[in-house]
Amino acid sequence: MVKIIEGKCEGCGVCVKACPFGVLELINGKAVVVHPENCRKCGACIRACPNNAIEMGGN
């Protein structure tokens, strides 16, 4: 599953748009993992993030 590094996230929303599975949403100006069960570890959000604010977790 993906993890947002809050200090790096600037809330641009690019990752939200890039995720084909609806895992992320912008909440209070930051990307948040709202549907972790939908994550397929495709890496689209990681590639899209201009701030390197997303990493892939173990589960």
C-alpha cells in the first residue's frame, strides 16, 4: 500500500488524478489514502508526484 509523506505533500492533487483505483483523495489540502483496500501497487501515484511525497509500504 502507498503511504503519503505529509511533510512533502503540497496538495497538488496530481497523485489523486493519476490513481486508476481511487485510493487517494485530497483532504484539508493534503493527499490521503482513503481506500487502501483498492491499492494494486501499480506505482502510478508515485510516478506522478512531483514532490516525491509517496512511498510504497509493505502490505
